[in-house]
Amino acid sequence: MGDVTDKPFHHWLPLEHPRLGTRVVYANDEFFAAKERLIEPAAPVFIADKYDDHGKWMDGWESRRKRGPGHDSCIIRLGISGIVRGVDIDTSHFTGNYPPAASIDGCVSDDEIPDDAAAWRELLGQTALQGNSHHWLAIDGDEAITHLRLNIYPDGGVARLRIFGEVRPDWSRVNKDAQIDLLAVENGGRALAASDEHFGSMHNMNVAGRGINMGDGWETARRRGPGNDWCVLALGHRGIIEQIEIDTAHFKGNYPDRAAIQAADAGGVPPDDLVIASEEWKYLLPEQKLDADSQHYFENKLQPLGPVTHVRLSIFPDGGISRLRLNGRLAGV
């Protein structure tokens, strides 16, 4: 099936990504390293000889050494409220200056920076940390939050905080007769698995707007053997797909030659079985020729499958897709 990414929580949406509108809005101390770096999309780096006016430059959020009681914290406002399923507290490159422990709280608030009077609830109890390490930690709960507070005990530096989860829109407020993008992030759609993500993440395909460059899409390595690349995605809600847009923006010498989409009403299929099951799904869009750096719209070519919950995008043999839009109407609302 190819080189499937096996990082923990990869099938969940990266809620911390700035392109979703997520921002670090508060830190009680950021003397050594700015709070905004905590959610930078790029992996943290270490530059041995880089210093600034406050001391050693570090790629993350770092507070000064605490000389009194208490602990440090920062607050992240999610661009799209979501249910947190897991986190990665990444202390990469922080060795003698990482926090010995951390905890995480969440709340729902209309305020930019909720204070202690907000209804904060514990998402992750105080947990021991190691230096220069990833800490993949599952989060229990089924309630969406708007803000997340990272507490470190008592002080120190964290390179990145990755927040994995899902978006659950309030469908009672959506016009059930209106056509919407059933796969859009804001409507709860997400990528679940892909054969290969060597050059670009599968999670890029359903974010808002057109791709800004070739790195802002799903792109596989060059396939040197038989077969083709694929991605399995879940709609935000069961629905009837009426129009498909496949956008190869910025992919010129590396766009797929062809693409096809299979679909199924697979809400009852266990998540671990979806990839194998998807190989047998019926074709919603039979194999179609693609062009470089173009938006492709398909309506008349779609097969009448009725309501579906999941799709499998196949590209032949490999290459890059910037965006995938699955426009249709809700079913069962």
C-alpha cells in the first residue's frame, strides 16, 4: 500500500495550524523565545551560534528561570473550534532548559484571552516531560473547545505543540437544501490515510482557498514501481456529492496524469478497516485525465451512488493535488 504515514494521531486534523486561523494569544512569560513559535508549521531547528539580546535563540516558546512560586502558561485560540483527540508536546532541542512537567486545559469562550474565571477544564493532567523528545499524548472527551492552555512546571521551553482533533459543525444551523463543500475543514471533513506524503500532507487538500504554492497540497514521491497513489477521506457529514473539483494549482511538471474517485456510505466500517475496504468501493468519478496547474470540475461524469460518507481519491501514477472539493447536499439531517 506504499509508505503510509504512521505518526500517532495523523488521521486527525492539525488544529494548531496557523492557516486555520489559530493563534497563540497569551503567555505570562516569553523572555527567551516568542510564544508564536509554539505553533509554527515547520519542524523546530537548532542553530548553534545564533543569539539575540536575551540570550541563546531557541525555536519554540521559552520562559525565563522562575525564582518564585507558581508556573508558566500560554493560551492558544483555535481558528476553528474542535474536539481535541491528542497532542504532541515537542521539546526538540531543549535539553537543560525543558520543563519537567506540563498539563493542558481547554475552554469555550468568546474572549480573545479567557481569564481564570472562564470555565477551563482539564484535558491533560500534569505529565512528566523529557528533554529533546516528542510526547504523544491521547486526550479523552467529546466536547469542542475554542481555547487551549498549556501549563509548564515551573518554567522552561517547548519547541512545538501539535493539537490533533476534529471539527463538528452545528448542522442544525445549516440549510439542509443548500449545496456545500462536504469535505471542507470547516464542515468537519478530514483526510484519514494516504499511500505517500513525501512532499506534501494529505491534510492540505481540504483547507480554505486555493493553494499558495507547490508545498501547499498533497504530493507523493515519484513512484518507481507498479501501482498508484491514493488518499482516503471522510466527509464532515453524510451527503450526496453533486460536483467535484480537483485543483492542481502550482503542480506543473509533477501533476498526476489521471485521477478517479470511489465513494461509499461507510459510516459503520471500523476506522482501521477503511483503507482496505475502500479498494472495493464503487466509482463516483471514473478515471479522468488531468492538466497541469488547473481547476477541473466534474458534474455530468458523476455516477449516482446516493448518500456517502467517505471517498478514496486515486491518482495515476503519482504526483500532486492542491485542493479537492466535494460539493453536495446533506443527507439524513
